[in-house]
Amino acid sequence: GQNIDQPTEMTATEGAIVQINCTYQTSGFNGLFWYQQHAGEAPTFLSYNVLDGLEEKGRFSSFLSRSKGYSYLLLKELQMKDSASYLCAVRPYTGFQKLVFGTGTRLLVSP
Amino acid sequence: DVKVTQSSRYLVKRTGEKVFLECVQDMDHENMFWYRQDPGLGLRLIYFSYDVKMKEKGDIPEGYSVSREKKERFSLILESASTNQTSMYLCASSLALAHSTDTQYFGPGTRLTVL
């Protein structure tokens, strides 16, 4: 089976750092994606990890540990516009481009 | 920029009606996907297609069918809409499987209400 767990909701303050965790148990593994989704809008791609380690992209970084089935998304210097849902998705080895999504973490950034 | 468009942002239908949701992408992507998104359940894959006239069932295909007659267009069909199909429907597309880093690009979604 496929199982992806994320916290349902997190809150943080503008300018702070927040880490959103994702753990997964899937039939295979061929990459992990993070998406951002603002309310009422389409998910947009943030990051991709397939090897262990940290991928940095501006204020956002994503980390992967395949042996632990664990990833996190790190958001630095939080801005109000970062208030959104963050979706973790795994591409199992089988099913090529098919993705399995977690339920998403809703992040609320306050002034 | 990749553009994925969906025919309607909001749709209200009655139980038993046949419903068509259309999705068009303009980047010559081979793969196209239909998801539904519900609170607490996340994005769930209904059907996907990796080529014209090809389709594969996703995790929740019951009550749905799809059609892909042209590469750029992928249609989701609810043969007889039911109230439990009230949801946000998202279409996505991506390049071929050879590109492992390829992400999926999503349309704006159609919020369907079945009364």
C-alpha cells in the first residue's frame, strides 16, 4: 500500500523559519515532490528530491532520507504570502509518472 | 510557461446527469491526469493517460470514465452524477516517463457540486 503522512496544520510568524515534515511508506520510490497550493488555486511545483540530502532553492529547501522514508520542506524568512497548503507527493517506482499525494499541510503565517 | 486549462471553474449539476469536464494543455505533454481533491483526503488519482487513446485507472476510478482523442485534451466523464462526486477536480499534465525530474503541471480546478 501507499501511505504518506504530513501534519494537518502549522502556524508560524512572519520572518521565522518553519519545517514541514513528510513521512512515507510506498511500494517503491522514484522521487519526492513538494507542491504549494494557495486556497482556491492549482498546486504549483516547489521542489524535487530523488537522492538523499538537501536541495536548496532560494528561501525554500527540501531534504530527503530514503532509508528513513522521510522528507522535510524548510521555509526561511517567512512572508505572509507563504500562507498556503504544502503537499508532499511520492512517485513510486511502479507507475512511472503517477504520484501519490499526502493530505497536505496548511501553513498559516501571522504578522 | 506550461498552461493547463479546464473548461469550467464552477459547475452545478443534478443527480443522474451526465457531466463532462474538459482539460487542455498546450505543451505537447504525453501524460495527463485527473484528480479529485477533498478536505482531509488530499489529491486522489481518478484516471491517467500516457498517450492518445490510452488510459489507466487510478486509485478511485469507480463512477468515472475518461477520453483522450487528441494529445492536448483529456476529458473526465461522470456517467450519472451522484452527490458523493461533489468535489474539486484537478487536471494535470507532464512530459514522458523518460524525464524522471518532470513535475506535473496543474489546471485551476473545477469545483463541481451535485445536487
